[in-house]
Amino acid sequence: QVQLVESGGGLVQPGGSLRLSCAASGFTFGNYYMSWYRQAPGKERELVASLYSGNGITRYADSVKGRFTISRDNAKNTIYLQMSSLKPEDTAVYYCNKGSAWGQGTQVTVSS
């Protein structure tokens, strides 16, 4: 059974940075496709970034390109989302995803 556990959220001022982590278990951390999504209050869940480990290809939502970076550490079975130059509109619950499995989410609040 795939399990995903996010951590690293919190309150940060505009322009600040955070790194989210997603610890994964229950599957072989070899070739995989994993993503980060976010959901702001009153809005639909949206794809933020994705990574395919087989060839290292990453994809980003236009709203976060140049500011967010998705990466992996296969030895730790963990993927990360490095977020920089954060804006108030980045405020949301961030979720890790692999196929039909979702983590519990971690809150990111960008506010002065």
C-alpha cells in the first residue's frame, strides 16, 4: 500500500522560501511519476509540479515556473518541493501524489 507523508509547511513572509518533503513507502522507488498539488480555500486542487524519475523530466505550472523546484532523493524515498520567492497567492494546502495515492497535505501560508 502506497503511503505518502508530507512535511515542511508553515508560515512564511512574502519573498521567503520553504522546502516541502514527501516521504514515500509501499512501492519500489525506482521508475515512478510523482507530483505536488495544492488547493487554496474555495478553489480546485491544481497541479504544481511533477517529476518522472525514469528520465528526470520535470514539469511545472506556469504560476510557479522559475520559483519552485521538484527533486528526489531515491536513497531516502523522498521527493521535495523547494519553493522560493513565495507570494500570498501560493497560500494553500500542498499535497504529494502518486497515482491514486495522496498524502494528508501540509499547510503553506504566505503572509506578512
